[in-house]
Amino acid sequence: MSKLLKQFDALVKYGIASLLAAIPLYPKFPAIRIPGTYVSVRLEDFLIAAVTLIALIRFLPEIKRLLKKDIERSIVILLGIGLISLLSAILVTQTVAPHIGVLHLLRRIEYFIPFFIGLMYFREKKEDTLEFFLKVLMIVLVMAFIYGLGQKYLSWPVIITQNEEYSKGVALRWIPGSHINSTFAGHYDLATFLVLLLPIFVSLFFVVKKITSKVLLFVVIFSGLWLLANAVSRISVVSYLLGVSLALILIKRIKAIPIVILVSLIVFGFSSDLLARYTRIIEVTYKKILSTTEINISPSFIYAQE
């Protein structure tokens, strides 16, 4: 029995690794078109389903422990409210097509599945596998960087899902002044992905001792900063600076914050498109201030007559 559990643990481990690699890197070609919506079933949906089945088999005896924390109960309540809303829309108000509503709910459930799989897995397997998954994410980030270079300088195609026409699997190419897109949605999604990962790797850079590890982390961090600069998402740059500052505070590397921010700003400064976007904000704000008309209201006095 213990041997069988070890085999399932290995399957779950590499299943999670496959999700970490496939979801960010695999282009979003539509596999099955859904009538009435431009959201398609894609190949990673089948991968998530397969990993979910393996995880259910492995963790089914411990499923009761999953709902002991407030955050897990909150997610289940949220999905339950979604189910009630769906039933109301189909049976009471009759405002949605049943198959569209069901697929939308399933997609929302799908978003939370990797979270629950990771939660159950890391409650048993912590330090011994955390390094493995960090290495997977490092490889993913560097590969995304290579593909970003290919987009900008070699006209490599990208498949995004930002609107109905693009979601059909139309191959787009980078043009001057546009954004570097992720392979899993768009430029804002790529920026969000980087905002989540970069503070982790920057923190690790100041924690690890080996020179080789520091060099590798420097390459990964630089790759992420270049991608973030060329994704040209202004709010994500601000979010990254706040996030990395908070991460350094938590690991008590406060003196490193000015250095990290300075290096980051230097990298961002090489993106003319990003600078142009911030410049436009300043220009628009300045013109708005100048166009504001001051209204002087003189005090008026009302005298009461006897």
C-alpha cells in the first residue's frame, strides 16, 4: 500500500509540475469551440482534468481535512453561490443558455482546482519538494523570456484570447509600440504572472548562499524584469515595486530595497514604450490641471429685516 501511495505522490508531483509549465507556456490554441461564446475548451483543460483525477484518487481519504480552514470554506461557499445563481438564471429568470452557464461555472471551478491540489500536496510534502517546484518556475520564466525575445526580434507568433477574433487561434506578431504578450492570454496576464513570481525570486537571491544559485537567480530576475518592462503594464510595474519591497521587509532585508528598486527602474528605463506611457500620464494630468477653471465664490450676506 505504501508503495502505491508513493507512486501516486510522484504522479501528483509531476502533474503539478506539468501544470506549472503548460499553463504559462503552451499557446492557447482552441481545441473544442463552444457555440454562443468565444471561450473554447483547450488542451490544458484536459491536462487539468487528468491531474485532478489523479489527485482525487490520492487524497480522497483525506478530503474532509480540506474544509477545516476558513479560506477553503470561503471558496466552497463562493462556488455554492455561483451554483445557486446559475440555477436561478436557468430555471427562474431563464436569462442564460444552460450549456453556457454550466461551462462558465465549470471554468470557475477549474480556476480553483490547482489551488486545492497544491494545498493537499504541500500539507504532506513541504521542504523536500518546494525546491523542485521553484526550479520548474525558474525554467518557465526563462523560457517565457526567450519566447518574448522571439516575439520582439524574430517575429515569433503568439496566440492570445483577448477577444472573439483572436480566440479563434489567429497567430499575431509583435509590431513596434505594442506589448509583449504571454502565451496564455495577453500582456496584462503576463505582467500579473511576473508580479507574483519576481518578489519570490528576488527574496531568494538574498537568502541563498551558493554563488551558482545567485547567478541563476540573477538571470531569472533579469529575464522577468525585461518581460515586465516589455509587457508595458503601468500598474503592474507599481505592483511589482510594492510587492518586492514588502517581500524584502518580510525576510528582513530592508537595506536591499533601495538597490532592488534602483536596478528595477534602470531595466524599466530601457523600455521606451513603458516610458512613453508614463509620460502620457504626466502630460494628461498636467493638461487637466491647467484646464481646471478656478471659481471664486464671493461671500454673500443676507440681512434680515425687522
